[in-house]
Amino acid sequence: QVQLVESGGGLVQPGGSLRLSCAASGFTFYSYTMNWYRQGPGKERGLVATISSTGGITNYADSVKGRFTISRDNAKNTVYLQMNSLKPEDTAVYYCKTRTRGRDYWGQGTQVTVSS
């Protein structure tokens, strides 16, 4: 079965960095676009970044452009989100997502808290 497992969240001070990982299994990872979403307190879940199957095309929400970088290692079936210059408004649960076999699959999420 398809599984997505996020890790790497935590508490970080404003201006700090974190790298999130999402380990995938149960599908041909290298064939599919991968996405990172986030849901902040009292907010709807929103798209943060997208990466194509080969990694050649990436897209970002305006709010994270220039600070976050999405990447993938198809040999390790893992997608990453490098987050730099973190702000309090980046506080959220971060989820990875893919769409395969006609439906969306989500990980369980990892909490990122940006606070001094």
C-alpha cells in the first residue's frame, strides 16, 4: 500500500532552518509528482511546493519563494523540503502528498513551530 512518512519537524527560532523529509513506499516513486502542503493554526491546508517526477520542474507558493527548496532523491524514494529564513507565520503541520491510482495520498504530517 502507498505510504508517505514525514520527518524533520520541530521547534526553531525565527531566521532558522529545517529540512523536512518524506519517505515514500508502495508505488513507483520516480514516476510521480510530489507535493508539500501545510496547515497553520486556524487556516486551511495550502500548497507549499511541487516537484515533477524527474525533479526538473519545481513550483512554490509566493509566500515561500526564495526561502524554501523542494528536492527529491528517486534512488531513496524520498522528497525533501529545505526551509530557510523561517518566520513565525511558517508555523504549521507540513504534509507530503502524491496522486496515484486515481486518488490522493497524504502523510501523517510533521509539526514545524517557529518561535523565539
